[in-house]
Amino acid sequence: MHQSLPLLSTLLTLLAFAPAPANAQSARWGKGYLPNIPVVTQHGESLRFYDDVLKGKIAVISFIYTSCRDICPVVTARLSQLEEKLGDTVGREIFFVSISIDPVNDTPSRC
């Protein structure tokens, strides 16, 4: 039972980001709530965080830095397990977004 608690917690987070009716979504989770700052993908492409990455999507957002040796590997392993359980919905209905807090050192080859 305790092994399913992290999965349940993650799924509840997913539900919190689930699309709401159009009028409620625009007031609660819209462009004014989430930043629309420029971000750079692992491929070097520049995108707007809200408009291009999150808008209209169910997303699991995680913050990473590859030199973390404490809880980060456990969190990454749990996210990997969740991705396996969600199967084909990942990339179609549910999206995983990882944001580096150390972009100088967190290159695609290290992630």
C-alpha cells in the first residue's frame, strides 16, 4: 500500500492540472496565472512556456538538476514508473515537462 502513495500523489497532481470548463480554465489556469516566459528545449528551440508548452495540456512538471544526489534520483525513478503506467497517453494526452535549475550544466546528454 505504501508504494502506491507516491503514485496516488502524482495522479492527484495530474487531476489538479486537468482541463476545466473553458470559462473556469481561463480564469484559473490561464496565461495570467502561469508565466509565458521564453524557455529553451533540449534541442535548443526557443518556446513560450505557457503558449507553446502548457496551454491546453495536462502536464506533470518537475524541476531537475543533474548533480543532485539526494532525493532527485528517487523522484526521477517515480516519474519513470508513472510514465510506464500511463503508457501511450504520455505525449498525446499527458505531457512530462522537466525544468532545469542549472541549465549551464544540465545538458541533454546528462539528463
